[in-house]
Amino acid sequence: MSAKEVTGAGESLLRNKFFQTILLSNVLLQIGIWVRNFAILMYVTDKTNEDPFAISLMGFVEFLPIFVFSFIGGTFADRWKPRLTMIWCDFLSALSVFIVLITLFYGTWHMVYFATFVSAILSQFSQPSAMKLFKQHIPAEQLQSAMAMFQSLIAIFMVLGPSLGVMSYQKFGIEISIGVMGVAFLLSAVVLFRIPRDRVVEQTEVIVKRQFWQELKDGFKYVWRSPVLRALGGTFALAGTAVGIAQPLGLFIVLERLGQPKEFLQYMLMVNGIAMLVGGGAVMVAAKKISPQKLLALGLLLSSLCMIGTGLSTNIPLTLVLQFISGLGFPMIQISISTMILQWSEESYTGRVNGVLTPMFMGMMVIMTLVAGQLKLVFPLVGIYCAAGSFMFLGILLLIPLFKHKPLVAQSGV
């Protein structure tokens, strides 16, 4: 694709009213999420004198809803009006934040966990609804470019977000920071009213009640029947295993392999985040030249090699280069996964497919995150990183048979 064609595709997407709206909404949500993640983390750290249990509880209340509500949220996303679902989720997130703000004034600081928990639950209903709207409002040939732009925006906040949250807390305190969260979620809900109204699907109350559990089971069957989605689920689980092993031990790479103080970790993360921005732009350029299956395999290959290399390296410049290359691969993985879910699932199943596949990655990641510390006590760090890279490589082998598959849209001739 020439530079002129890429620019034209980008301009065409940015003229799409839905895409404009979802980008603006996501900017507001990212502000709220990153202020929430880091301002509350700093607050809990100060309030508990760096109690490890209190700090780790933040991750627990954020990830638990993914297990409990992801399947349910995906099923309801296929039944409810996606636009209204997203608006209500953002509005209820804002409401929960303002309730927490009121309780803080009365000295009940533990309620900050409630804000994170409620927001995480509602995201399990909102995220698959957004996927359905992408399917409805973005032409199939532009899906991969749209996901690349969307991922680039998230990458920007992965670089700037932590500083935004910490600065908000240090400069304004927890009350103002939580107020910013609430306003950001509320403005996101207002912005989403620009999305065209949902299609009307009439169902009687009796049918709705009777069909819910059947539709939930149908979602699992749909994924299992599709060779593409089934392989994607296996890749999800293997990638989650690899990330769950390697990510928590990054600090030990800094301390043991590089011989640097723990503060050096932020520079590694910064290099990784900048590379994610570059990678998102590269995917936009290559979107029409490479299929999402091959793009996913390439992203996994880069991540696999960089994990192994990071474990073996004791050279600081080499490790930073590997972090940069790994960062290039991350948006390839994220964008191609989202594109494959949209291209290989019918619109009526999009929410459930997302709800079935997401916990496979998150589940394995959280389990291995809990196990990683124990592995470190038994095995050398180099061996652990090489094993993590090997798990990522196995995910590539599951994808190779899918290279010949065409999306549902192409098969149907639409």
C-alpha cells in the first residue's frame, strides 16, 4: 500500500462519525482508567504503609470480574442494544466513582476498591458491545486499519497514563483525582450519544428469559466449531501463560541480569511503550498487505524471541533494543486478535466470542502471575524466560494451519 493510499484510508476512517465518536470516548475513558489505576494505587500505598496485601488486592479486584462476568457480559452484549449498553456502563461507572468520592469525605477510604471493582465489571459489558458496533459501522476492509488506530491511541496512554495518574495524585490528592475519573466517565457517556441509534430487535420477555442460558452455551459451541476461533483460543491461553510468567519478573531482569537499581525498570517500560506507538503505525501501513493470522504469528514470533533474548542478555543496550522490538510486536498481536474475532464471527455472536476468548488469556496470565514468584525460587531466571518464550512460540504453531483460511465476509462474498 502506498503512502497516499494509507493517508486516504486514514482520512476515510476519521470521516466516519462512529469512529470519531469511539476514539473521543476512548480518550476520555483512558484518562479515567489511568488516573484510577495509579492515583488509587499511590493512595493505597500511602494509606497502608506499603502493605503488599493491600496493594495486590488492587489487581485482584480489577481482574476478578474478567473471570466472573466476561462470559455473561458477552452474552448480554449480543442481546442488548450495544450503543445504550456502552452509555449506561459509562454512566454507572461515573455514578460509582462519585459515590466513592462522597464516602471518602466521611473517612471510609476502603471504598476506593469499590470504584475499581465496579468499573471492571461494567467494562465486561461495554467492551464486547464496542466490538459489535465496530462490526456494524466499520467496513470489513477497514477493520484492521481501524483497530491499528485504536490500539495506537491505547499505546499513547500506556506511555503517558502512569505519569498522568501519579501526577494527578501528587499534585491534587485523591479527592480531585477521583473527581477527574468520574467526570471523564460521565463525559464519555455523553459523547457516545453521537453514535447512530441501535437497530431495533424485537423479542418477547418470555423468549428473552428462556434463551439466555441457551445463548450462553451456544457461544461456547460456536467458538469450538470454528477452527479459526478454536485455534485462537489456544493461542490466547499460551500467550497468557507466557506473559504471566515473564511480566512479574521484569524487576529481577533489572536487578539480577543488568545489575541496575529497581528504578531502571521505568526506562525499559518507556522504551517498550514508544515502540508500541511505532508498531501501531506500521500495522496501519501494512493492514491490506498481510492477513491478520500472519500478522499475529509475526507479533508472537517477535515477542517469543525477545523474551528469550531478554532472559539471556546481561547487556543494557541489547536489552533495551529487545524491549523496543517486543514493543513493536505487541500492537500486531492486539490488533490482529481483535480483527480476527470481528472477521470470523457473525455479528449475532461477536459479544459471546469476545466473552469466551478473553478469559482464556487473562485466566492463564493471572494464574501464572501468582505462580511466577514460586518458579523464581526454584528455577533460574534465564530458564524461566526461555520457557515463557517457548510458550509464545507454541502459539505460532497453532496459527500456521489458519494461514489459508479466509474471513467469513470474504467467504460470503459480501
